[in-house]
Amino acid sequence: MPRNTRQLPWSAKAAGRADPPALTLSDSPVFRVRLGSARAARTPKLKAFSGRIKALVRKHSAGAGARHQPLGKHGRGGGAAAGIPVRGAPQRVTVKSRVVRHSRYRAAGGTGAALAKHIDYLGRGGVAEEGGRGVIFDADRELSREDLKAFREGIVPDRHHFRFIVSPEAGSELDLRTYARDFVAAMEADLGTRLQWLGVAHYDTDNPHLHLLVRGKDPLGADLVINRDYMSHGMRLQAMEVATRALGPRRAEDIERSVARDLTADRVTGIDIGIAHQASLQADGIVSALRKGDGSLAGERQRLHTLTRLQHLESLGLAREIRPGIWQPDIDLVERLKQLSIRGDLIKLMHERMRGADPGITAVIFNKDHPPTEPVVGRVYARGTADEMTDAEYLLIEARDGRAYYVSLGEFSENAGHEAGVGAIVRVSPAAPAAKGAADKNISRIAAAHGGIYDAQVHATEVGEGARLPPGVSVQDYVNSHRKRAQGLSRRGLIEDLGQDRFRIPTDLKEKLAAAPAAGRDRGTVTRIERLATRDLDTQVSQEGVTWLDQELAAGAAFGAPRVGASRFERQVSQALEGRAKRLETIGLGRIEDGQFRARGRFMDELYEHELQAADRHLKGRYGEREAVTAGSSLEGRIADIAELPSGPHVVLDMAGRYALIPAAAPLARQVGQELKLTVSRGRHFHPMGEGAMKLAIRFEAIDLSRIRKRGR
């Protein structure tokens, strides 16, 4: 049969690549002619074959040089991957990507502060090749502090920005700075626009890698939208192509070394994905490692690789051999390997960060869904970034139970202004489930009154005009909690995020929520961090005021000789409790009997008064006489400052020649500089950690010249 030599109408210009080889129908790995029976006469006339081929080429040619659909159907780069050449044995590269919307930072100090924190983290010490600070660069030069400030300020007003982590397998063999510039230049060609970006190379892990931060605007000031498929696949293909051009294809020995590592890796590998796929094709979920009948060398090599990997999975409890050569992998093999990899990375991190602490301390990952029977109380040993893409943080805690805990922090784990620093004493526990449905009902109600759209600004206006708020909640906090709830619902695909804190709400949201699997916040499984003390144990022993040690003594904590095998923190707490008890005995607030402190009645009220008197000695020269705060007080003034006292932060209410010190709950602490009217009543809880007169509830009302009342607590 003669060979079909008809060529595809493939234009190098349209494909965005220079002079690609012409493909014939018989050579094409994509297009195959499949002859079938004639259709019935009533079948609509089909488009000519050549026309269909042209349409497919146009569809997949939306790269930099494409005349048809230059931006792709859903953002730039939609068809660019079709024009990226795929070589034999290309260099392997992993690309992680994330779109960061700036609206998520409005309640956390603002976008500028969040970007400054992220950029500082990228350029932190210890990540450079020689262990120094990371060098941040762009397409032309290294960036100075002034350059970084200008970059940050320029993108703050944008809707979003992009973050990418690019990890070449052979990163140690590349000049990563040159590689980054070549890769971004290739991206610009694919997307058809110039990019404003910065990058930094990190060498602090086993695999050197790049961090790229790309502005979410194009040179004309329009929002830069990158096609999802390009971010998921096209960028990786382009990164592999750039690395292959720099280093050449992978050598056979490199491939063998890579395969050998994968065979015994405690993480997801390509072999695992193949095993899981084979198992999914069988009703009983089994995989065969028996010798195939074709006897090919490649087939035998693949069989041996599969068998070796299955044996390693068996050692991890993720597969079992049910009869010779027949294996049954875990039904959730890929997901369990992901969790195992994360756990291994966390344990390794804990041992690295806690070097110098107890060598024999047991490392535990705090699981909010299956927490310990008692809340974890301990000292923050370290705080760091858990995810460089999301800026999620973690705490390492030396606990009173003799263990070290890794605690992942979520968006709702800490109150703004009450974050736990290194050395702070904290209590860690899952948050109690909140009353369900209230925020969802409010979101649906406001949307129903405004054409199906929930707008946080409209909600704020409504609340500011006099709506009744729950006790202890300001307007800002109240509306922000609804905005975050709406963002969470949009991430689950239940509502549509329109940007600018506006969301399209379906009329059947309640039914969708009932049918959808419960998310973490709906289950009440949010890890909460309660800061009990900001000062270290040695400082608390001699402090003039209420401390965490006083709380422990009041609760009957014993001291003296610690248990055999006690951790370092347990021993230090025991010594500090004994020292604090002796201090309190000296000033007449109790006595020591049989290794316990017998306190005098209302001793914490007396300690709290000592604390206020000590603070008054420093503040009265600036603000005047201190006014006592008791139930029934009504005070007006300006929140002038935040004073850090032993029992916790207090706001300084300046009343023109007089002042008051008031425990700074999170909503009140955010009112610095504002004129307020405060009403004090008897509360239900100790605050900050006392009794009697310290059982106070503080309600405040902003004094606003525009007469818009803002209530809170």
C-alpha cells in the first residue's frame, strides 16, 4: 500500500515555534485515520477531514505567535503546550503553582505586610549555596532593598499574583539563576506578554530549587490570567525543555539511578501510579508481577521494577502478596503514600529544628481530628513556615506531657495580635464546633436581597447602621468572618467568587451544604492556639503580677523532684513552680506545705493589683492618674497604646489627664488611635487569668463624627 504523503497544514508561526518538522498522517503520533462503516442517510453532513484537522491545530495554537485566540479560551497560554517539543529522555522538573488573591490578606495586616513577609522569607538566611541569605533577582539584575520595596508596592493594588516553585531533578548541575531567566523568557513567549517577576534560588534542601513570584498584571495594566492547563502541564513541559537544552537528555545511568531511588522511596512515584492504575482495572484490585509471555527485555525490566516496588510497599504495610506473583495494593495507595511522605518530612524537620533539646524526646504530629485526651500545654520551641506557597505556619512545642508536638496553624488558629512567639506558653486544642448555619443563613439572606450576590461591603454597611452583634464581636470581625466563610464555600465549589469580596450565591445553598462532605470548619476541627504567657519561665518566677505559673499553682500543681525520665521542659517547669511558690510565700500570699502551694484567698486579685501598680509607675508620667476599672464603669477616651503586662496585653485608654488599663481582647486591641466609649459589666469568664474583680466584660462603641455607630466588645 503506498504511503500517504499528505502533510498537515502546520504553520510554525501559528504554533509559536520556529520551523517545526512537517508531520504526515502516517508519521503523526496523535492523528490516526480510522475507517468505519457508512452512516445512515439522515446523519448530518460532517465537516471535511482537512477542515477538522485545521480546527484542531487552531485550537492548540494559542501560544505567543497565534493569530487565532491569542489569549486561549480561558486565559493566556491555553494551547502553548501543543507546540512544546517533547524529546526522548528529557530532564525531569517538578513545578508547583498557586494563584494568590490579595483579598485574603485584608484582615491580616494587609497585602503589603503579607508580601513583605513572604519576600523576606524567600531571601532569608541559610538558603544560598554557601549558606548565606538568598539573593533575589529579576530578568536583568540582583534586586536591592529599594527594588524589592518598589516591586512590592507596585503589586499591592493588584487583584492577585502568582507563586511558582520550580525543582529540576538535576538542579545541582544547573546555574539556577540563568535557568530561571531562560524559563521565564520561554513562558513569556508562550503567554504572548512580558512578565514582571522576581526569583530566588534555594539550596537548603536535598534538591536545589527556584521560587518565582510573578505579578498578576500585564504591561497594559490588565489582569494577567494564565490558562489552568498551561499552569498544570504546559509550564512543566517548558521547564523540562529549558533544562534539557541546558544539560542535554538524561543519560542512561542517570535514569537508572533515578529509578533505583524510586523503588525504595517512601513517597508517591510513577511506579505507584502505574500500580494503582492496574489495580483499578481489576474488580478484585489485584496486580500481577508474573513474567509476561512476550519475553521482551523492556517488559522484563518493568516487571522487576514493579515487583521490587511491591515488596517495599509490603514493608510499609501498603501491599500484600496473596499468592506467588499476585499482589493486592492498598485501595488508597497513592493517598497513603502522600501522607507517609508528609509525615516523614515533618519528623525530619522536628529533629533538625529541635537539635539541642532533649535527645530522647518523643516527636508527635498533632492531629486535630484525633487529638490527645487532654489539651496540649507547653512552650513554643520554634515557629516557622510549613508551606512556602500558602505561607501556612507551624509551631514546635515542648509539652508538659514530655513530648514534642508539631502543630500546623490554620487561618483561624490564632487571634490577630495574640500570636505565639518562641518561648511563649500555649494551650493547643481543637476548637469546639460552632453553631452551624448562622453565617450561611446571613450570606443567603443578603444575597437574596441583592440579586443573588453577597457583597461584604454591603453587609458591613448594613451592620454599621445598627444591626445587633453577638457579644464580643466588632463590625470588622463580624463581616470578615462571613467573608472568610464565603471564600471557603467558593473553594469547595458551592458558590462562585466574583472577586472584590463579591460572591454569587445559589438559591439552594442549604441543600448543597447538606449534600456535600463536611469540611474541616463545619466539623469544628480547627486547631486553636491559646497564648497563656508571653514571658519565659525564669522571668515569671520573679514577676510582679499574674503569671501562668500562678495559674498552675492555683490549680494545685505539685513541684519538687520531677518523675524519672522527665523531659527538659518538665524539669524546668517543676523548678519554676517551686521558685514562684517561694516568691509568693515571701510576700505573704500563701505558704508551702508538702510540695504544694496553699494560697491565701483571692491571691490572684492581689497579684493583679500589684501588676497594675507596677505599670502605673511607668505610665502616669505620660497619661496622668490611673482610674480603676470596675463593674458599672463607663469610660470615654482614645486608645493610645498597647501595654504588655505579665497577665497579657492591655490597652491604654487616654482620658485627658487620666487613663485606664483594660485587658486587650483582639477586637479592642485593633482600635489603637480610635476614640471609644466603653461600658464595663460583670462577665462570665476570668480575663486575663484572675478571679473576683477580674470577671469583667468590656463593651465598646466607636465615637464617629459621621454618627455611624460601630459596636463590639
